[in-house]
Amino acid sequence: MRKFEETIGVPPLGIGISTTSILLFIMIIPYSASIGREVIALVPGNLKEAALALGSTKYEVIKSIILPYARSGIFAGILLALGRALGETMAVTMVIGNRNMIPESIFGPRTQWQA
């Protein structure tokens, strides 16, 4: 993250909301991906085979059969993953400077209030 901040001309502190967002994104990917995989595996094989037998391509089967059938489960998995990310407050607090103040920038640490 510091190298990225150097390339865009921001002081390379490595802590801030941008780093936190990337951290949380990486933390929830495995959770949401495993739920999505399980939901897609629950799509009946007969539906997929019937669509393929009628001449649909694999892309058309995914677009027309699998995604509409599994949409609610995938959405629920994403919501569960976001709930888990909200629960990871300690990791977020440590990365953004360990203070409860509003930051001045998405790249900088949280600063103290000025009197």
C-alpha cells in the first residue's frame, strides 16, 4: 500500500481508510466465495442438462439458469460476508490509527481534534 501511495503522490503512511477497505475486502472474499459456490452447487443438474440438451452454450446456461436460480443465495452470502466484515472492528481500528476520530483524508491516519 505504501508503494501505491508513493506512486500517486500521497505521503506513504500505509494506514487509513483506503488500506482498511482493501483489508476488509480481502478478509470477506473467501467467506462469500464459499457460500456462493455452495449455493451454485445446489442448482439441480436436470435444469443444466436440459438447457445444454436444447443447444444452449455454457455461458447461456450460467446466465439463464444458474444465476437466476441461485441469485437469492448469492445475495444472502454477500450480506453475511458484509456482516462479518462489520464485526471485524478490531482489525479495522488498528489499521486506521487506533483512534476514534474522523480522518482528514482516505489515505491519512486519524488525527486528533485541534483546540
